[in-house]
Amino acid sequence: SPVIPELGFCLGTRAQMFWLEEGHPAALAPGKRPRTTLSPTLALRDGEPYLAWGSPGGDQQDQWTTQLFMRHLHAGMNLQEAIDAPAWHSEHFPISFWPRTARPGVLVVEGRLPGATVKELERRGHIVEVDTDWCEGRLTAAAREGRRRRAAANPRGMQGYAAGR
């Protein structure tokens, strides 16, 4: 974030989520807390921490972390399979960052998504934008299973690694 010359400091990346519009729920004012895209997540099993996961990526973070959780919990994929599966994101709502654009109906999918799935999404009214094969998400996850620990990292962007002994 650039320094504001009149103030001598920068607002930081998450302060970009304030609005400079009086009366707006996220207006820049004392005591206000704008929405944030930061969303590290912790799941419990029998009241104990079981799974921690997260991803950088602005407004797409919640979409990607939800995909990982649903694939792991409901589809029975292990953490690495859930992370490696083709991912997608919607740009339907205004983004959190300036200039707060939106592309209603647009669904951006990885090129690895089967063509039949893309056609079915289009048939259902989505505007599907097919991107490169490994472009969506930067997820990492770690799970506790009794005395064992499991971890997985996203090969996309080469930003995270899972290691163990």
C-alpha cells in the first residue's frame, strides 16, 4: 500500500477494504471494522482440534477453503487429493479491494476441469472462463489423527510445502 503523503503512513493491504463513502457500513471511521478476506480455519472433531487449513488469495480464499473441506469431509478425499482437485472461483460479488469490480455470473475454472462439466455449467447459465490448469488456490492443511499428523500443500504457485518425519 502506498504512503498517504498528508498523513505520513500507509493504510496497509486490509485497510483497503474501508470505503471512503459516508454512511457505508465499512466507511473509514474510528471504531469501524471492515470485512476482511483473511480466513484461516480450524475444524474440531469430538471437541478437539482436528484440521487447520487456509489459503492466501483475497476474496477467493473462502471459496477455495470451502472446496478443500467439502472434498475432504464429504467426498472422502485425503488432504492432498482435496487440494490437488481442479478448483474454481466466482467473481459474482464486488471484490473487497479497489476498484471493487464484479463480474456477475462469471465462474473461473481451472483448465483441468472436464469439458463435460464446463458445458453443463454453461447450460445452467454460468459464464465459464477456463483458465490455465493449475492456477486456482494456494491451500495448505494439517490434520491431527490420534498420534499421527498429516499435512498437504498446494503445488500451485510453489508457495507452500508439507514436510514430516
